[in-house]
Amino acid sequence: MSDYDEILVSIRRITRAIDLQSKKLVKQAGLTAPQLIILQALRATGRMSPSAVAKSVSLSQATVTSILDRLEKAKLVRRERSTEDKRIVFACLTSDGLKRLEEAPELLQSGFLREYRKLDDWERSMIISAFQRVATMMDADDLDASPILDVGEIGKH
């Protein structure tokens, strides 16, 4: 096997791991990775405006609003108006949302981060450089992406 074949196989393995974890998450928790990330952000802060959620999870505000709509419909999130400024609406986790969050499997990036943090600085720099270069080689520099490891369309679930 050539060295570039080994790289392509590794990329395929990463893609496959993301796909399998995404399917496991949907099957076990009924949530997509972006939905789970938003629930986690709300748990960490208590309540947030959609724009603050978007900034926190590195997704567009339109995407976050769409996801919040689905989560609210599923009664995992509720929206409430600010008492100080009625123009501001906050998203809050419901008790059902907290329960679903606690029952959900760990996200793939959680395991990755645990291992990544064990690396020396020079190893981290090399990995970052290599992945940025691969993204450039695959003409993926300008694609909108967040640090959420998921495949498929966001919001189908």
C-alpha cells in the first residue's frame, strides 16, 4: 500500500468513526451531535440567548435557532423572555433535556480531547499543521465547519 493510500484509509477510518458515533448517539439518545452540544452548552451556563449559544458552539445563529426549535418541540429546551429586556429571549434546559443529556453517550470529540491533551506541545503543533494541510489539499479550506464531529445534515433529527 502506498503512503497516500495509508493517508486516505486513515481519513476514511476517521469519517467512519464519526458516522458510527453519530448513529449511536441518535439511536441511544435521539439526538444529533449538534443538538447534544447545544444541550451541554445550556447546562454549563444555565441559560443563553441563541446568539450566545451560536458563538459558544461555533455554529451559525440560523442553525442554532433551527436546532433550538426542534429541541423546544421535543420539550428538551424552553425559551423565556428576559425580565430586564423583553426583546431578549433565552434558551434554558428543561428537566427532560437534562435527563436526556445525562443518558447520552460520550461524544467522539470528548475521547479525542482526553487523548489530545496528553500530547506534548510539539506533537499538537504537528497534528494541527498536518490536518490543516490535508484540508487545504482536499479544497476544504473555505467550508463552514465547527469543532463538532458529526456527519450528514444538521437538524434532520
